[in-house]
Amino acid sequence: MTLLLLDANGLLHRAYHSAPEQFRSDGLPTNAIGKFLDLVWWVLGQVAKPQMVTHAAAVFDARGDNWRHQILPSYKSKRKHEPAIPPQLR
């Protein structure tokens, strides 16, 4: 058995910034989640298949501070949070 862990937060932010804005008919943005799923599918086909991966999991960061904030209180302090991403994950 081989497990592939995906940094879902990293892939989601990469997807959001690389895809043009797209919206559902009700105005909900869909570019981040759509491109995220494209990236996951690509990783599973290009990385997982040749390595004979049998299981995969996409892992998101928990809300709030983590151990990195204890080491460096200014961790991510200058990062701009995109308000269009959270509604796409609900």
C-alpha cells in the first residue's frame, strides 16, 4: 500500500491564482474549486499512477494558529486572504 498526501491548501491557492474567474448562475465563484479538482486529477494521473499509489488524501490546514505561529508570530501576517475561496469550500 502506498499513500499519497496532497497539500490541499497549497493546491487550492495555486488553483485560485491560475484560473480565470468563473461564476455559477447565482454568482458563486467556482474557479478555485474547479481548477483544484483539475490539479488533483492531474497529480493522480501523473504522479500517483506511475508510483502505483493505492490511496490518496487531500489535507487542508486547520483554522487558527498552528505551531508555526508559536515559532514565528508574524507567520502569514502579510498574506492577503482571498474572500472568494471559502464560499467554494462549503
